Amino acid sequence: MQKSFTVILVATLTLSACNSWRESRVNPSNWFGSSTPAAPTESVVNDANALVPDTQEGGGLFSRSAPEDTSVPIAKIDELRIDPTPTGAIVYASGTAIRQGAYNARLVRVDSEENQENSVLEFTFRVNYPARATNTGTERSRKVSDAINISQDDLQNTRLVRVVGQQNALESRRR
């Protein structure tokens, strides 16, 4: 009886000490806070050589030209969530399109020197729309979501994750 009581007492005290793990900075689920609204950034387009076509090396006999990117940023970002995984994190974003029928939703990484200097991981939420006209519909029918996996190496130097749309941007800071 004395041995089992001692074992139960030690186990209870050990488990009660684990409560501080939830608020610890070591806990991966505490690495990023909740998302906050941010003003969308404007990108500067360098059109110095707009009329000069881009040439590709290694064009062979049967090679095709790269398809034209017709995607546009989504109208409004509704949610940004960062879920930790054993190999890094999953960045999940959902937004509302301008009209129904949006497809090929994807988070496109924006690489710039400013983002690297400020330890910012920035994505543009892009979608394609059908060529034919579609209804505007309800907001619920225009919801689109996408997620992207980020490696541990990319997260080591990251202090801020930002997802940008046409009208707004959401960002989440690392704690």
C-alpha cells in the first residue's frame, strides 16, 4: 500500500509540473501569434525593357514556351493560420474572391531584399478566374483557401509571415 501510494503521489506531482509547457516559448504551437490586419504593400514593377522579349536558354526542337500567368491576387484575405509540424509549419490562408468560379488558388512566395533583411516571409494569394462571365453570388460561394508547407530552415530566420491580397493583408508575428 505504501509503495503504490508513493508512486501515485510522485506521478501526480510530475504531471502537474507539465502545466507550464503550454505557455512555454519552447512549445512549437506558441511560435506564432494570431493573425492581425495589415496594409497591403505595393510592388514596384520595373518596365524598363517591357518590349524586349525574355529569352530562354536551351530551347529545343520540341520545347514549348512557358504558359502565360493569368492569375490575379484574391480580393480579400479572411483568415491566416500557421500550424506547426515536425518538419516546419503549414501556412493556411482563406479569402473571398471577387466573383464565383475562382480556381487554381495558390500562395506565391514574394522574394525581395527588403523581406530578407526584415526576416519577413511574404506570400501573395493568387487565383485564376474563368474566361466567361460568372455571377458574383454570395460571399460564402466565393470562399477560396490554400495552404503551403514551410520547412524548418525557412522558419529559422523568419520573424513575420504575411499574406497579401488586393484589398488587405494579414500577418502573424513570431513570439
